[in-house]
Amino acid sequence: MKFGKVMMMELKNRWKGLTIFSIVILLLIAGLIQAHPSIAEGFEDKLEGQDNIEIRMDETEEGNITITLSWSDWAEDKEVDRYTVMMGRGPSFTTPLLEEDVGEVETWQYTLLKENDEIPERYFGVVAHVDGEREFVGMETSLEDENGIEDIWGIDVSDIRGMISMLWGMWWFLLIGLYLGYVSVNSVSQDFEERRMDIIFSTPLSKRQYIIEKFSVLSLYMLGLLAVSGLVMIAGVSSVGELDTVSSSTLFLSSIFSLPVFMVIIAASILAAVYFEDSKKAVGFSFLVILVQYGINVVVDLGEAFEYLEPYTIISYWNHESILFDEIYHMGDFFLILVLSLLIVLGALLIFERKDIPA
């Protein structure tokens, strides 16, 4: 049979579902990027003049903390008579715990005693005296990280690249993977369950061509979805004025480079459908593979103690962070996962060719 007949039949049967899912994905991408300025604003530094103050915290031999403040960049080209440094439990300094005149120096050190083996919450403010007038330089805090998302996941959502990385890492694989696994299983299982196999193979169609076309049409669908997703990201990032942060090619390729990962899901789902000949069992197996892969990836992201698990999840071979932040493309990993997907398809072919087709 001429190559492409099965692909056309698959598209004819599933184009509505695939189109609706694609629209949902594209709207979610566009919506998240459009929401980025508002989200980023919520994570911006809220302390007045925080950009003017540099803070360093070093642990002493006694286990306490040496606070070093520096504001030399602010003082450039200014004729300052002297500075006053204040410390308080809050950012208002209404009743400061400490107020010290430090003269004309632009650095200040203070030893902060730990409380219950924790760094206490303290705020530090610097005031400059210029020509008899008080001018507020800025403030800093001993709180090392006030961003819960960045603390847990290592994601800076105030950066558009961090937002997209969160999109890729936290739900892109899971959302698309589960849908893709379900569709891939049913593309084969329904032919078994609705007893169409004997009719299909009464034509000159071979089992090999059947599996290859099923795999190919879903892989091409994913390639199209990823390409359009990349273009939507470029348009969205441009509309919020962030293309100076990340280039169009980087955005596009960060999406395209996930293709082999999804090809593995398609291949594993088709393999499950061929082996079980039952959609419920095959979908269960496919979802288990996807959730285990996602779970391992989440655990790896939690800390260095779990990095030894990284090679066991296919997601780690699609390093979207290195693409987005450093524009480094791991071509070896790309082709490794691509080859893995083809090997799984080969396994499905071998199993399917040995099966008797029920009448």
C-alpha cells in the first residue's frame, strides 16, 4: 500500500481532538507570557533603594554572621559629608535597634548573633548627609531569599527565561505527555478493540508500515505543535518587550529540542498498545511511564543529593535551562533520545509482527 494512507486515516479520525488540544496549549503559552509582567512585579525587590546596597553575609568561626554593607556605586559623583547606618526588625526604622554614624566610608560591618541557630530577620538602612540634607540611599535585609519558588525550584520568575523554564519543567512535559500517551495508545488499541485489524490487513498494508505510519503521524503532529508553540512564544515575548533578554532563535529551539522526549512517549505508548491489545492496560502503562519520568525529574530538581537519578529521566536530556540562559545546545543528548525512541518503535514492530491478528 502507498505510504501515507494510514497517516491520512489517523488525521481524519483525530483532527478535531488534536486541533482543540493544540489551541488549548497555545492559549496557555500566550496567556502565561502575557501575565509575566504582572507576575514579575510581584517578585521584584520591595525594599526602597535595595539596588543601591550590596550585602554580604559571612559565617564567623563562632557560628555567627558578619554583615557587610557596601554602597560605593551610589556614592559615585556625590559630595557626601557622612553616612548613618540603621538596623531594625522591620523596614520602617521608627525605633531602630542600632543607629551609627560611620563618617565618609562607603562600607559597614556588623556581627549578627544567630537566634536558635537561625539568622534573625534584620533590616539595614543607609542615609547620606549631603550639604546638610538627609538623603536616603537604600536598605537591605538579612533574609537570604524571600522568593519561595526560587528557593524550592531554583526558578527566578521575575526573568522571562525563568518563567518559560518553569513552563517547560513544571507542566509542559506532564500536560502534553499524558495527552500524547492517551492518543498514541488509542490510535492502535481502538483498531484491536473495534476489530478493524483484520480489515486493515486485508489490504496490501504491512504491519511494519502500519506501526511506522502511526508513529510518524503523531511525531509530525508534535513537531508542528512545537514549531507553532515556538512562534507563539516569540510573538508573546516580543509583545511584552523582552526580546532583548532572550533571542527569537533561542525561544524557538528551546521548544523544538523537546521533540525527541515526546517521540519516546509516542513510541512507548504504541509499544504498550501492541503488547497489551487493551486500551485500559496500555494507557495505564503509558501514564505510569510518564509519571515516573516526571517524578524523577521533580526529585532531581529538589537538590544535589538526588542528582544521581538524573540519567534515569528522559527529561534531563532536554536541557531547556542551558538553552534559554546560556544558548548551549546539547546535540548529543538530542540524538541519544531520538535514537531511543526509534529503538522502542523497533521493539513495537518486532512484537507486532509476531502477533496473530484476531478476526
